Amino acid sequence: MRVLLAEDDLSLGSALKAGLAQHGFQVDWVRDGVAAELEMLTQAHEVVILDMGLPRQPGLTCLQHIRQKKINTPVLILTAQDALSSRIEGLDAGADDYLVKPVDLLELAARLHALVRRSHGEVQSVLCINDVQLNSTTHTVSLKGESVDLSMREFDLLLTFMLHAGRVLTREQLEKHLYSWGTEVSSNAIEVHVYHLRQKLGIDVIQTIRGVGYVMSQ
């Protein structure tokens, strides 16, 4: 799951990026408000963590600008400003959630997963399609009730397919969901991951749409 982190504090940003990576997130990290707005307008992220006190442009201004331009990516504000008025201001500007620093990493990860689920019309942490069940909180997958061992990348790919069930996804779209900036991606990486998912979950779990991409049928 690809996340945009907008945080100017180097020690906190580094810690959040490393910690979220351990929870399966692919994190792109920017350190000022201008860069944050540009990323939100031009790149595909499942969710954004936005600090309010960014240099060059406040986080609140970034949020107002992207909402004005109909960018609906879920945004979680992470800030040291804990006054009720600041929370109300952030939520009124279009934030989907609000956390005050210092933050517990487990709570942050859980809230990010919840925001992504809600953005796709899902409320529960457990997704079920046919005989496949995925729990985004515990990072577990089962097939007909039997546990299936997936790598982190395979799990992320399956989650992407299940959140977009019934929609054809191109290889480029899948790469954007799975890989953060600067990650070297081999030309057949998606094909290899899809092959492994089919080996573990069944040949028909993901269909190839020739010349277009892949789809998981509902």
C-alpha cells in the first residue's frame, strides 16, 4: 500500500517511514508543503499523512487546494497542534482523520488501513471474495478457511486486487500501488507476483485481460 508522508522533521519522518515499512506500507516522503501538494496532484497514493506545520506552504493550505481540485485521496493530519479549534479546522478543510504527535505506530497503521478501506466502500478489516479471505489488520490470508502464506508484496498485490475487485488494473497502475519512489522494478515483476498468487490461491483467482491488465472478479 503506497503512502505519501509529508513531514519536515527529519528524525520523525525517518522513524515513521521505517516503522510503516515494517507494517507493509510503501512510503514516499516529502518535507515541504509545495512538494506535498505536487505529489497529491500528480501521483497515485492510497492515503496521505500530512503535517500541518510544513515549510514553504502549510499543510492546511495543501489540503484545501487538493480538495478544491476534487482530489479525494484520504488524508490523515498528523500534527502537534492538539487544540479543538485546530482539529475542527483540519476536518472542515477536508481531512479524513486527525492524530496528535507523538503518535503510536500501531494506531497510525490501523487508522491508515481504516481510511483506505472506507475510501473503497469497505468498513470491516476482513475482505472476502469467493473463497479468499484477507484481514488487513492482522496481515493474514486464508483460502476456504485454510491459512495461506504470502510474501509482503504478494499480500499488497492481493489487497489491491480485492479493494478494486471487478475493475481491470494495468501493470503500470499496479506498480504505482506497490512500489515507492526510486524502487527498481523489473519489467516482469507484476507478472511474477500474479503467477505466485495463482499458484497459492488458484489459477482463476485473477484473470488476465489480454493487452490491458488484470482483474479479480467479484
